[in-house]
Amino acid sequence: MTALELLAKYYGYRSFRPGQKEIIDAVCAGRDAVVLMPTGGGKSLCYQLPALMMEGCALVVSPLIALMEDQTAALLADGIPAAAIHSGRNEADNRSAIDAALRGKMKLLYISPERLLSDIDSWLSRLKVNLVAIDEAHCISQWGHDFRPVYTQLSVIKDRFPGVPVMALTATADRLTRDDIATQLRLHEPLRWIGSFDRPNLSLTVRTSSTKKERVRTIETLIRTYPNDAGIVYTLSRVGAEEMDQALRTLGFRSCVYHAGLSAAARAEAQRRFTNGDVQVVCATIAFGMGIDKSNIRWVVHNNLPGNIESYYQEIGRAGRDGLPARTVLFYNMQDLIMRRKFNEESGRPAIAEEKLAWMQRYAEADICRRRVLLSYFGEVLEHDCGNCDVCLDPPSRFDGTILVQKACSAVIRCNSQIGMFILIDVLRGSARAEIRNHGYDRIRTYGAGRDLSSQQWAAYITQMIQLGIMEIAFDNDNRLRVTDYGMRVVRGQATVELALYRAPEPQRKRKTAERKAVAPVDPTTQLLEQLKAIRKEIAAREGIPSYVVFSDASLLDMAKRRPTTPVEFQQVHGVGERKGVRYGKRFIGAIRKFEGMSASMPKGATYKETLILHNAGVPLGEIASIKGVTTGTVLGHIAKLVDEDMITDFSRYISRSQYETICRTYSEDPDKAYYTLKETMDPGIIMLGRSIYEYHRRKNKSSNG
């Protein structure tokens, strides 16, 4: 089957997202790849589909047990053989998964980096590996925000699995980290796919100098706005998480707490309650969230300033994974900044940590579109304001800053990109400092070209230029400035730039907050959506799986809009694959039919057409019966009916030649008693199918002779 056919069959999607097809084709051709896609951007499909298309089994290296368990649960629900091997499972279960993989019964095997390294010379050497996918690949780089030393040993993969494509995947990596990933893993001329980091469905808001009471009130508003969905509150400390949890529970909300100070069992229980929808909000430190694939997280609040853009982007990316609108709020004050700087001084990489914190500070203090600041950090230029952040919704005064940009960029270029921000300001303002004269910077054409502005004004405007992606800071070159391609276009007069007018800091200045208020419209689609969510929750509870494994919010919304009333229509819903369509369709279709004022009973012929869908998917007889919750005899009756209607012409999977010949011979000898004679040794469904096949051949012969 083609990649597109497999996409529809197992996942219920009819088209690829940008980059997915190119990555899949490259890996299937044996090429290594570095894949950078935002959270919720579809990274998993980039290795899951090649695993299905190629002979053998894919190894997926993941640092998180929760991620492994969620991914395997989702794959199994879609009918894809997968398993996870990790310390959280007993060794008998791990051994069973290993044996199945060695027998060729697995398509994807999730494994921790530690386990892979310990087993790479034993059973893994006997496994037919078609692909190695390394998730959270930024962990391999010291430039990354979550460096893990064990990841640096994964370069051995290239020695142990020569010729096997290796795919490194991450949602958060700047240019230096991306290059380091490819080098550390020894990838050979990898395809580098840098997906867009833009998540336009996420609104971005920063609030400064908020009191604890104001913060709790903001979170209360978000919970009440999205009563049937979920949210996360990130805090800097364990105490902060516990205090916020207590405040929310006092208000009557279903909240729980998660941090590294809890026992493993307590953390697992908190995650389970959040994932299954038993609580509305989790108050957590950054220890929470990696690997969470919950689709209906509608908001994320940061109670304190994160340490870097990568962490912040990854954490807000847990909201709105289904593509529907979601809100993010960051509370920021100088105390957070002081605390973060103290952490950086105690870290093993203070210089790098401090530069990354400086970017986070620029984002929090920005007077320009926050999304443009966020994207420029990852090297992506957005040449227009987003309209979905607090700065865009309450914009400062702006002016044409093209001339200022040209002056600043020209000075950087004429100084051979060997200066930082403060030297640049001195050059532009014509400083007579010895350092300026010693380097000859006082002799360049743009020396003193910005005397009319104060140092504070130039600092603000140069910061905006960095935020807009006009300049970038070379962290690998003593934090010097260099002009980007976008900046060069401005220098050449090929683009213009608007800057936010400098506003001097005002003590206790209160910025007017202009947020879009999310008011849930009371319309039929919303009413039906809530009913469908209730059904999903009931199914998930019964089967002991997270709600999003049944269907995502995006699928339920599409369901509520399309309102399918037959199995065939249900199969067209976004995210409804063949197996899930049959397994869960009856409940959802019945609810939709009832909502539409129709009989909740499935339309005539619907159940055997479900069987047709599974037959066409190649699902074995026993599995069809299991998925539909009926006996194999009932399924055989459906197959017989489908043969009668000439909808199935391949029936060798259900009846042997000897069974068919016995049925034909017995009926020819004694038609009246044949059924009762055969029933002593055969399932009535087989007898019915045999008779239908006989009639099928009669029709076919008559047609060919006629």
C-alpha cells in the first residue's frame, strides 16, 4: 500500500501535513533525516508510516515512559502492532515484546536510550531493523535545553545498524542544536526538514507585576471558560505548584499537583487523572508534560518566567495540539528574572544559559508582536504581525524604522560582524572610548550616525531588530551580532520595517489588557460536541485508555459538523481510521442520529457494511468479530450477504476449498436434509457462505454464457 493509503486506513487522514510526505519518501529510500516540527505537528507519522511500509521493525528511542505508553496505546488502537520496553514494565512483559519482535510480529518497538545501549549487542543484533527514530533528539546536544549525557552514546547506532536510516526528531532546537544533532549522531547527508514553528491557534499573552490573587483569578476564568477541557499551570518551584493547587481546590475546581518531590506512584497517578480527564487542571513544575499527547488542553499558564525559549515553546505547545484555538498566559516580574539568573550561575553552562534567558526576557518585555519574537529565535521570519497576541491586540505606537535598521545593520557589516550590542550602540552614538578607536570602528561610515538617539533607545530598537529576525546573536561566536538575509534585504532597500516607538519605563505602569474573550457559542454544533465528548469519556473509562486515544477533539468537532448517520459517512470524519470507525462508530452514529431527530438504530444494512470495511482492510475473521463485538458466525453471515450482493469476490480467507466442495456435494445429494447434516460438523455461517459462493458462481457462469 502507498503512504497515503496507509494514512487513511490506519489514521483516518486523507492528506499529509507539510513535510511529512517528503520525509517519509526520503527515509524509505534509506536516507538519514533531522526532523524539526512543532509539538502537535505530526512528527510521529514521519517514522510510523515508513515502519509500516518497509520490511522489518522500527526502533523508536524515547527518554520517557509516559510517551512510550501513550504512543503504543494509540498505535494498538489503530490496529498497528507495537510495544514498549522499559523499566516500568515487568521483565516478563518486556521479554514477550522482544520475542514477538524477533518473530517479525512487531512494526514499532519503543525503547529507552539506556535499554538500547545495554541490549544493542544481544537480542537487538538479531532484530531486522528497518529504521531507528530518535525522539526528543535535542537531548543529545549541549546547546539544547534538556541535555542528557546518555544520548551522546547513541552514535553507536551507526556502527551496529549500518545502512539503516536514522531519523532524529525534536520540536525545539535552534540552529546550533540542529547542527549538533546531526554531528553527534554521525548522520550521513541527512534530509533536514525544518517545519514552521508557527502555531497560529495559540494566543500569546504576557502579564507583568500581577499579584497572586490576580493570577488565581486569571486561571479561574480560564477553567470556567473551558469547563470540559483541561489546562496546565507551570510554576518555578514545588511549593509554588502546591500553593496554586490548594488555591484552585479551595475554589472548588478539580486540580492536582505534579513535581519531582512526589513519589513515582503519586506522579503516575496525577498524570493518569489528568490524562483521563478526572481533573481539570494540573499544577506542575517543568517535570510534567513531556510525552503528554492529550489533545484537549485548551490553555497553559506559566506562573513564572521560563529559563529559555525552547522550554517555553515546548510547554505552551501542549495546548491546542488538535489545531483548535487555545490560550497561553505568562506572568512575569523581575523577581523571576533574578531567581533564574541565580539558577544559571549554579548550572554547568552559565554562559549559554544566560544568553538563552536573555531571549526569554526579550520575549516577555517585547513591544512588538510576540509571535514574531518567538519565531525569530528559531530562525523563522514572520513579516507581518499575528493578530493573536496581547501586543497585537493592544499595540504600541509604531513608526517606519527602516532607516534605523539600515544604520545599525550597516555598522555591524562594516565591523565585520565582530561586535555585540553594546559596542554597536557606542559606534552608532559616536563614543570616543579607547576600544572603539583601537579597532578602527571610529573610521567606518556609520560611526556616529545615531547620535540623535539615547543608549536606551538604541538598546530597545536593536532588541526589536533581533526579535524580528533582522539580526541574530551568534552564541557560538562570543555572542556577536550578524545580519540575517532578511536584514540584508532591508539594507538593500528591498524591504521596509516598522518598529514600536520607544516608551520609557514607568514605575507600576499598568498596561491595558486587551484579550479576546472566549465565549463558547451555544449553537447546535457545540451542544452535539459536548454529547460526543461525554460518549468518548465513557468509552475511554470502560477500556482504560486516555480519551484522546479514542478520538481527538478535532475528530469530534469534525463529527459534530458533518453529523454522519451511516458507517460509510462516519469513515469520512477526520481522524477516523477503519478499525476505530467500526469499533466506535455505532455509539457515535446513534447519538448523532438521535440529535438529528432520527431513530438511533443503525440504518438497515449498516452492520454488514461495517464488515465490508474491515474485509477490505484485510482484517482476519476472528479480529473482525472482536472489533464488532459479535460471533464469527455472525460475521460469516455478513460475508455471505456481501457475496450475494456481489460486493465481495475474494472469500478464500473464510472458507477452505474442501469445506466448499463438501457443502456443494451434500446439497446436490440431498437438498432437503443437507443443512442439518452439515450443521453437525460445520458452523452455520460457513454453510451459509458456501451456499452464497455457489450461487455467485452460478450467476457468473450464466453471465459469461449468456
